[in-house]
Amino acid sequence: MFEPTLIITAASLVGLVIVAAALLRAWQGWLTLKQRELDTADHAPTRDREPGSPLGAARIEIADLKERIRKLEAIASGVDL
């Protein structure tokens, strides 16, 4: 009637299709979750966001970078801080 090899092959193929379908469903769910996170982040109230202007944060970052450069130049010239 049916050879055992044929039955094993068919069962393996069916199992592979089931696993692939489950993984595809999980992937779609994960993408939906990330899309919702992005949507809610765009519409979050301002109290949840960091206060202050981006200009102030940029100035602090530039000052930090200047300090790093100063230290690196001192190291390169052999000056001990």
C-alpha cells in the first residue's frame, strides 16, 4: 500500500508547513506590535517626553565632545592631566 518512506516524507512536509505557518503568524504579530509601539510613541503626551529644548541637549553634547577632544590632544602631546 504505502511505503514507510512516503509516509515519513509526507508527515515531515506537513510538519514543516505547520511550523512555517506558525512562524509567519508570529512574525506578523511582532510586526503589528512594533507598529503599535511606533504609533503610540508618535502620539505620546508631552509630559512623557524629556523636558527642555533639543538645542540645549545639542550644546551639552558638543561641550562633551570638545572636552573629549581636549583630553585626547593632551594625551597625544604627552601632557598628564
